[in-house]
Amino acid sequence: MIQVPASASDQEYLQFIKSSGAETNYGEDPIRFVLLSTSEELATFKDLECVKYRRIFQDLNTTAPDAVGSQYLKGLGWLCRDPGRSGLGIEIGLSNRSGVNEITPSFQAAADDYFSTVQLSQQMWLQDFSAGLAAAQSGDFEAAVSIWWPLANLGDQDSQFNLGVLFRQGWGVPQDFEQAARWYKAAADQGAIEAMANLGMLLRDGRGVPQNYVEGARLLKAAAEHGNAPAQYSLAAMYENGQGVSLDQQTALMWYYVASKNGYKSASAYLEGIVEEMKDADIDKAKERSSICMASDYADCE
């Protein structure tokens, strides 16, 4: 598995694969292997958007006992995007090394036969993540860390988010807000809403990262506009106190109402105190705005 830009279009994904391959000699030893030809094209494989590739390298190492004359490494394969995690690519390939400087019909047939039966590992990926979740739910957080860590390093946003939670709470690992922020950011950069909310709170509080009210409010607003109730409550408090946003009691009350309607108990309890300090007109307007905000699916919350 490889990590690719999560926001890239399929065409951009193709260009990324081609450019990264040119820089790394497609994972082969650039001293030993010289790329002679390559081709890539977008194609569908197993209902996934993929890059289909063909590559031929010259193997400069002819000291092996079975090497007679020039040797060539041929490769056929696919680089596919995980539909649920667009920042991940799964590579499935078949290679052959011989003295023939071409992809022969027999090698192509062998590859076609192999690719027709291969099962992509995305289901195994999900099973691995689920094993980590089951371990965490049973209280074995150390096992969860050992399962999620390699997945997170490969770009799985769910594993990244959950590692952030474990580091923030100190479950299975020493409590480490810097590590928590690192993994929340990795997941947030891939669009994970809860990770945006949690990273926003760390930025607001200056835990694990330099305190940054503006960036914290931005992330909390993004998460709030995706229906995240804790982010809605936290964003309300930032408007109430003018942290990273303009001081705006009415907008603060609007977000408190939204969070309360979404079942966030802290918001419901807080409303009892804050409304006593506001004018009836502002309270009515905040209620109206909260209804419009939710009815618009958070598209109209200004």
C-alpha cells in the first residue's frame, strides 16, 4: 500500500504515480536497474479507479549463476485507489526476470490469469482496523495501538484519528498531546470531521501545539458545519469569548442552541445560564438562526 494525495482527482493521481515513479525508479535499485520503457493509463479494476502499468528494466547485475548475457525485469500491475480512503493506493503486480527484452504473450497471459483471481486487500484492511477497535473496546489499548499504528502510517484516517484519541487520553501509551495533535492533523487533512474538531480544541487550548485561536476556530467551524456537536459547542464558546473570531454573543447562542438540539448535554445545561444575561430579541433571533442553520444542513449558519 502507498499513500497518495487524498484530494487528488483520478487524473492527478495518475500524474502523481508517474512523477513519483520517475523520481524513485519505481521502487527498484537505480544503480542496478535501468528503466527502459514504461506506460501507465487510467483503467477500472475490480470496480476501483486504478492505474494500469507496464514496465521493463535492464538488470545490470549479471553475476548471478542463472544470468546469461543481459537480463531484464518486466512488471505488469495495477495501482488502485481505495474507494473509502482516497488517500490510499493498493499495488498489485507481477514481475518476471529473464534475458528477454519484452513482455511476452505467455507472461501477459500469466498476469491476466493472476489478476482475474486476486482479491484486493481493502477488506482485509477493514478487518485489521476492526480488530483494533475490538481490542480497544475490550480495554486492551496496547493491542489496539499495535494494530492501528502501521495502518495510520500508511494513511488510514480512522486509525490516525483513533491513535490521536489514545495519545490524548493516555490509553495504551503515555499521554502525549503532541502525538495526539500529529495524528489528529493527519486524519483532519484527509477530511475526518471528528479529527478536525479535536485538533481545533488542542489548538484553542495550546495542548501539543502552539496555541492558535484563529486556526482552532477555523477547524471547529468546519467540523461544526458538518454536524459535529462537540465542535458546535466549542465554537459557541469561542464566539462568546472572542477567541479567533469576533466577539458575538448572538452567534454564540445560536451555536449553543444547535449543539443542544444535536443532543450535546453540556450545551443544554449552559443555555440555562447564558440566556438570563441576553435580551429577548437576541435570544429569539439566535433561536431563529439555529433553526435556519439546521434546516439548511449547516449551509446557512451566518
